[in-house]
Amino acid sequence: MFTRNGTDKDAGDLQKCFRDIGFEVHIHNDLSCNKMREVLGEVANEDHSEAACFSCILLSHGDEGLIYGTDAFMAIKDLTTLFRGDRCQSLIGKPKLFFIQACRGSEFDDGIQTDSGSSNDTLEMDANPRYKIPVEADFLYAYSTVPGTLGYYSWRNPGKGSWFVQSLCSVLNEYGKRLDILQILTLVNYKVARNYESQSDDPRFCMKKQVPCVVSMLTKELYFRKSIPPAPQI
């Protein structure tokens, strides 16, 4: 596969950023499709009963619904389904976050010039504390770019890293322990959409824009805050 200049910068910044907000971080580089499936399969089979949340970040080339390994490509769903409620029971009811820095095709976003910058239904559960939840519940997917007819390109600077990851790290560093994950990712969308525009000597690749895409099946708000120990009894 082609070299992804700037991805080491992304990986290093993500490692520091996610450790700072309380994650235990493990990095795996240059994996084949089978190895990606094997590594994440082993993680899904671990006991996560003491964990509050799981996150996986994929940095690679891609296409719509696909992620590339060193040898071929595979469906992203082949990896995420390993953590469904019927396959990874120790993460049932816990947030499972997937951040995907990869192209979703070859389309470019030219941008557009701008002049400026509940339901009343209740759910009764008290009478039955045991209830079923969907196996797809509590997932969140944060893609670096949006889908499209041909899928959109995801931009990366060889020296500074990708627009999406650098914006994500910037927002997490500033707001990671103050805002919930959807507020954080809305700010990431804003930063990528407003602060970046491609520059190239080739007019085909010049002055292009990008906006990330968030797909959430979370069933509760998520804050990256360490638990506060109870006050001592007097």
C-alpha cells in the first residue's frame, strides 16, 4: 500500500491526547486485514467489566465502508461488529467509539462561499429492572469525511498530520474533560470545515474543503472525567 506521510504525527498526538483523558492506549502499526481482525477479536474477547468505555482509532487508506490493511481492504463493519452486544458482553451498555481517518472515495468538496460566519413519551422501566437493548446500541462512529455518490477524499498534511485528527486532538486537549463527546465532535466538525482548505500547484487539488461525519447510537451522554471519590464519612 502507499505511504501515508503524516500518519506518524497523527498517531503520536492521539496517543498523548487519549492517555491524558484517561484511556489505556495500545498502538498497532502496518497490519494486514487478517491481523486487524485478529487483534480486535482478541480485544473484544477480553474482560472489560472494569472499563467505562472502549475506543478504536483507524488510520489508513479507505473507500466507502472499507478500510485498507497492508495487503488488501476489508469492510469496516467486519471490525466493529466484533464489539456488538451479542459478541462482547462485557461492553454491553458502555460506549464503543470508532474514529476513522480514511478516505471514503475520491470526490472533492469545492466548498461554497458564505456571507457569515422532544418527545413527551416516557419509558417505564422501574417495574422490570431487566430489559433488552439493541446489539447495535452505544456505538459512535466519527469519520474524517462524509459519504457521497463516489465518497469523499480525506485530507492529510505530510508534516502536520490529517485535518481531522489534528482538530480532534486540539479539541480534546482543550475541552476533553469539560464537554460531552457529541459537543466535542461538533467542535471538531467546525474546526475542520472552517479552518482548513487544500493548497496545491495542481488546480484539481487546490482550494478543496472537508467536513467530518458523526454517526451516533449512544444512549447516554459521555464525558471523559475521572470519577470523584466519595467524601469521607464523619
